[in-house]
Amino acid sequence: MKDPNDSNLLVNRLILLVLTLILGCLAYLVFEKREVVRVRADKTFTISEEIAVPSQTADALVETQLFSKSAVNVLSNRLAQARRSLPTAISQPSPVFNTEEPKEPAKPTSVANPKTSSQTDATATEPLLGFVSGRAFLHGVPPPEKVIAPLGSDPICGKLHSEPVTTRFFVVSNDGALADVFIYIKAGAESAPSVSAPAMLDQVGCEYQPYIFGLQTGQKLIIKNSDPTIHNIHITPKLGGNVESNQALLPNGQALPKSFGVPELFMTFKCEVHPWMFAYACVVEHPYFAVTGRDGSFVISNLPSGKYTLAAIHRKAGELTREIVVGEGPLEPIIFRFELSGAGKQIADSQSARRDSF
């Protein structure tokens, strides 16, 4: 008869074997399948290839559930121990766990005595920019303007005006202020690259607007036709280098771009479809110019410090000049007074004979 104790012993051994297998599986899962973190001397850590984890902070790792809280605590403790064991020169926070904002580098302190500093003050070498302003006046009684009779009789142009249109030889206000005077630096200013902003010449009411205007060499001029009739743009330079051209411009058609490379005063623009239409461009090599308004005023800005010859020229009344110095204190307004008597009247009469007949 079989001893019962032998059966109990066998069952106990089987139970022990099963428990051993279970414990072995658990040990395998715990120690073989979980991440292996190795803290290196260069403060980086490596995740086992079985679990690909991007570089994140400990909080982010917990949020994505790639690590349990206990694993993160173990990792943080081991990383802290590794930091304490590293030399002082490289014992900075690991870039993986550094969540602080980067600090700006300290700004250099100002030099107490700039004269002894090896650094150059950039503003000390920049020229001072100033401006000149003033007004132009006409002394004397100008000849009466002529009524442009053909404009009123034109079937299209005549309907664009409710009153008779006259010539614009002398546009003078009640106090004698003179418009359409071209003011510019005649001497002392260096040539400069052309400005980027284009100038505009329009045809409105079968007249050029503006009548007198300034341009810099190379500056783009946009010519428009805002009238309900065709015009032709006949440009007749007097100096070589500026090309003569004659082109039609349809009503409200595409604008016509032009530019000129040679300085020239009072270059003529005319329309032969409407022979009373004239405009005049003054082309110079720099941007230091202006045209007086109806109140006779002008302003020329951004002038570097220096000595200049300022000129004021009117197409009928002649030319006046003034020596100015920019950079030695504020300039008083410059007043140009044109005298329309004697020599001045002879200039006006002779120019009238040579130029447009209207």
C-alpha cells in the first residue's frame, strides 16, 4: 500500500515548481522587459531600444505614461548622484531636465571716458542733418495772364471747366507770394542715388498737373491721363543725354514711365493734340530741391552739414541765389524777392518770347 506522505510530498514539490516558474516569469518581466537606464558621466541617459522615448522632462514622461512615478523617482535619484560625482566644471543641469528660461548675456558697462576708449562712437562720425525753409515773393505787377480760348472751344476739354482757363506764367497771391519757383542746392551738394519713390505727372482738365515739378536723375516719373480724351506726351530736352520722345496716352489708359539721366532745368513737356498744354521738369543730381506752393513757401529737408549755394529760379522772373551754412545752429527762413522791373522784366519778356505761346 502506497504511503500517503509520498503523495503529499509530490504535490508540495509540484506546487513549489509552479511557484518557482511564476516567480521566474515575474523576475523576467520586471528585470528584462522594463527600461534600463544608465547614467553616464556626460549627463545623458539612454532608454533601452525596446521603448523609444523622446527627450522630455520627468513630468512630461509621467504624463505620457512611459514611466511610472517610481521609475521616475529612481531615475531622478540616480541622475542626482551622478551630478554630485561629476567634476565642478561640468556639473551643470542636464539639458533634458533644464526647464529654466535662458538668460541674456550681461551687457558691457559703459566707458566712463569715451576719449580713452578703443571703441568708436558711430554717431560722432554721422553728419548732422538739417533743413532750409523760406518763401518766395514777387515785387512788381506781373503782366496779365492770357485766356486759353482753344481750351474752352474744345468739345471735350471745354466741358471739364466751368470758368475760363488762363496761362500760369505768374501765380501770385494777394500778399505777393510767388508759386512755381524751383528751389534747389546749386552748389555744395554731392550727387546721390536716385530716390525710390516715383514722381507723378497727370493730365486733368486738359492741363498738366503739376505745372512745374522737380526730379532727381534716375528717378522714375509716372505720367497719367485722367482725362476722357487722348493726349500725346512730347518731351523735348535741350541737353544731350536726355532722349526726346513723343507718345500717345489713351483716356484713363496705362501710365507711362519715364526717367532722365542728365541734369536739366525746365525740360519741356507738351501735348500737340491740345497745343496750350505745357509742363516743365527741373532735373538735378540730388534730392535737395522743392517747388514753392501758392503761398510761396518751400522746405528742403535732410541736408547734411556743410556750406551750400541755394538757388531759386522762376521760369519768367529769373534766378536768385543765397549762400547758406547747415549745422551751425538753426537757419532763419530764407526770403527770395523777385523784382519784376528793369532787368527782371526783360528776363520775363525774353523768356515769354522763347517758350510756349500761351
